[in-house]
Amino acid sequence: MKRKAFTLIELLVVIAIIAILAAILFPVFAQAKEAAKKTADLSNVKQLGTSIAIYLSDSDDVMPLGYRFTPGVGWRWNFNVSTPLGWMGTGQAQGQPARMAEDASHWSNTIQPYAKNYGLYEAPGLPGVDIYGYPTSGPGIKAPANSNVTYNGLLHAWNATAIANPSQLPLIWQGRGKGNAIGASLTNPALICPANGTADCQYTAGGGVGGAMFVVFNSMWMYSKGGNVTSTDTSSKFRRFGATLAPGNTDYKVDPYTNYDANGNPAQLWVDQWGYPWLFRPNYDFTG
């Protein structure tokens, strides 16, 4: 029986068909992979919200503290806190007993008895960002956790029963941007607590200390041009950020930032007249 070989033209046609199919399927696979990461992250922020809800049952409904307190200095509202506690060992200030005692009051540590998993702080698939610049392995050094989520610091020591709209007020969200801080957790937004050495720092409607938000990593487009948010009632969902690019403004009832560039980097944030980030105010009813 005589065999017939493929001609060069036939081979080229087959290769072209395979290339066309690959060009069609690869983006689909990439989208499916990102969707899986987004879903895993949504589960993480949901579990953290549930952990805080359980924490509240043991704290007389007082929300976790957003900052560490240094005697004689006050609340360190604009500092990262080591995650897990003192992982870098006694060779660094964060590993010393006095500092560890201060950091232990930070939300990232106080909710751990309920979350029981530092992996919940990580956003799957996002790059690591070195915050401290310290060695991550060696004698006395524990494995640092990757942390992308942040806590709404306007809820610092706030009574949960006084929240105006629990189903919409952000509690835990991807406030770091497109990256995981290596071994460091942050409160964002934060209250600008006075540096007077006292323990007096709380959100006050119509005045008070005011608030701040921190620069994000690379972009606010963590997954599918947005990120995941858990509200104070523990409901969790994906939220689009930067739906309107500069020079247009975003919807202040949905997005904490505005004036986004084409890469998802915001240039401004929405605040009220006292400087509190608009979406994160405990007394906001989300109607105006």
C-alpha cells in the first residue's frame, strides 16, 4: 500500500490552524485563571470579616484597634505592623519584647485567634513588595506572611452597634493595591491620631482628628480592574475601581479614589470637609 506524505502546504495550513486556536484559547485560559484567583481572594476577605464578627462577641461589640500604641508617643497610625508578630527576630526593633507588646494590639494580630490563618491576608497571584528590607530567613526568623488586605481604621475602637449602614460600610478590603506586603500589615484608611501620648483617638462626626489614605502598590486593579471588599455585616463582593478615568470623576458612593490613569493608579481620594475618607465613615448612610 502506497503511503502519501503531507505536502508543505498542508503542514503550513495545520500549523496556522493551531496558531489561530491558541490565540483564541490562551486569553480565555488567562481570564479563567484570574477569575479563580479573584474568587479565592473573595473567600479570604469574607473569612476575615467573619473572624472580626466573632471577635466582636468577645469585645462587647467594640471594633478592633487599628494601630499600635506607644506610651509617651501615642497611636502609631501611619506605621506597618509585623505579620506575624515579630517574625524578623530579636535582631530588629519589631522583635523586641516592648515593641511586640505594642504590636499585639493591632487588628492583624488580635483577630488571629479567630482567623487562625495568616494566609487569609494574602491576595493570590499578586507580587510581593518588600516593606522592611529585612532578611526573611535565618536564625530566629519566622516565615513572614504576605498581606494585601487592610482594615478600615475609622472603625478603630468604634462601637459596632453605632454603624449607620453595616451592609455597605467597608470593613476589610484590598487597600494595598496590586501587591502583597511581605511581613507587614497596615490600616488603610487611618485616623490621624494626635502625637500627644494619650489614648484619645476616635472618629468624630463633624470634626475631630481627620483621616488619611496611603499610596497603593502599582494599581488598584487587583483583579478584573477592581478588588474585593467585605462590609461590616460580613457580606463580601467584588467592586470595580476606576470605572471612570481622568479627567472624569468616579462615583464617590462606590470608589474611594478618583482621577485614575490608564493603569488604574488613582491621583485623588474622596473626603469630607474634615478630611475623613468618604466611604469609610461609620455614620455614613450611603444615600447622599
